[in-house]
Amino acid sequence: MNTQPAQISPSPLLQRDAAVEADGLDAGVAAHYGDPIREQRLLESGEAMVDLSNRGVVTVTGPDRLTWLHSMTTQKLDDLQPGVSVESLVLSPHGHVEHDLHLVDDGETTWITVEPGTSGALVEWLRKMQFMLRVEVADRSADFAVLGDPSTDPVEGLAWVDPWPTPGPDTANYSDVDPHPALGRAWRELIVPREELQRAVGERPLAGTWAMDALRVAQWRPRHLVDTDHRAIPHELDWLRTAVHLHKGCYRGQETIARVHNLGRPPRRLVFLHLDGSGHVLPDAGADLFAPASERAIGRLTSVVRHHEDGPIALAVVKRNVPIDAVLRAGDVTAAQTEIVKP
């Protein structure tokens, strides 16, 4: 059976006026449409949409689909109700993040969207794990496209709604950041037939991935393959909050989840940074970070953006023992930390 990733052509929305294609992970969709700062404001107000048609779309059908996915990923899925969205992770045997799944079930099919270029690898792994269970896995990336939508207006069809939790009586899944800047921020991914992409956008303005990333960083939200590397574990990225159920049964990588959670010592931690914007040039994502009077890197920048209100901001992953109040440095640019994951 073919397990090669679906071939996705550049988005037809790149034909819109002033569209500039993104590079790297987001190639194939627009980085911006001529005015990234205005696009941020439109997106923040819920007026604009983001072309995410480069994301992969995977479907799982069959009566065993939810219990099967429950047994292999970090989220509790065995009793997932139709229309309810969750975020779940596929981990390596050692607990490292391999896939970030945005998952919703419609009562007959489980729909999963994943980072661009990763659907083929996910499908290949899932098919290896089928055994004799009543499930069918398909890469539908060539047939369906994704649109990012911060609006809460009713829509026809299927949507993955960001399942950002609110604190409840069981606080085990939450770090004690209060208030968290992502709370109250609507975000969903509309899954539409690819040939209906332009119709689904309609007359709404479009914002590019630069605008989306600026708001994502301001809300302290990590992104797989951007803020992660091959060593990343969920505790470091604050994914215990949204993507990991700590009280379910065994799954691949669960031993690492339990051990690090109980010991409370992930080797690294995600931080939010305010960058010194007095210069004209910002450091690139991937740049090494240094603590005062240190010649050895203590972490790296992972996402660097210019926010329409906060100015230059970033996410970074640093060593756990870096003092919270330390002013860090990337090249000639200094950076002040805000704690996301407790050391």
C-alpha cells in the first residue's frame, strides 16, 4: 500500500493581490499579503482567515478507530464525542514528540490535521500498528485543505476547535500561569474540500502565516517542528496543559511522561522573550542564547516575530537551571524572560 506523502500544489490563494509565498515549513501558502501588521489586527479581531492548506489531513475510519488511537497517543480518546476537538501527541518510545495531532471525530471518521509534509510518515506508522483491528487509515491531504479561523461564527462542515482548557478541580495538567495569554482566544481549523478552498474564504480578508505566528508567540503557543527538535518532550513545551492526559493507561512514551512529571524536572523549558528592538535587525530563529558572563549556549531561539503591540518577541527553549530573572543574549540583542514552564 502506498505510504508516500500526498503531493500538495501551491495554494490557489497565492494568486491573491500582493501575496508573498512563505518559505521553509510553510512553503506553498502566503507569508503575508502586503501588510503583515494590519493582517495581525484583522486576525486578532476575528475578521481574517489564514491559508493553512499546506497542512496534512489524515482520516481514520472503522469501529475501532477511537480506542485504537487512544491506545497509542497521549490523549484520552476512547470516549470522544462527535464534534469534540482534542490535541494529542505521538511520542517515540523514549517520550520525544514525533507528531502533534489536531483531532476531531464526526461520529464515523476521525479527522487529523498535522504539520506540512508529515502526513505520509504518520500514515505509514499508523498502518504498521493496525494489526487485526477494524480501522482504515488514509492520507487525504490532496483532497482536503485547512483554513485557520479565529472567528466563532457558525460554519458548515467540519472544524477542529482549539481545545484550550480552563482550570478546573483537577489542576494536574496546568502550570500555574495566571492569567495565561491564550485563554479566551478563539482558534479553529476548518477542514474543507480542496476544490472549495476559495469559496470557503469568500469575501473575508486573508492574513498570512507571519501574522498567525505573531499572535501564536504572543499567546505562548508552541508549534511542532518550529519550537521542537528531536529531543523535545511534552513537559518542556507546556503540552501537559493541552495535549497530554496524565491519568489514562499505557501508550508509547508514557513511562517518560510519568517519570518526568512525578520528578518535576524536565531538562529544558519553554520561555517567552521580549527582545530589544532598538536595532534594525533581529536574530534569526535557531540562534544560540547565552546567559550573562557565559560563553556556552544555554538554549536557542525557536520563534522570532514582530508583534503589532508588543514589538519584537520570541519563544525559546533554554536549560532548566537558567535563572528566571537572567537577561539573555542572542548575538548583540538582549532578551528578557517571562516564565512559561516552571523550572
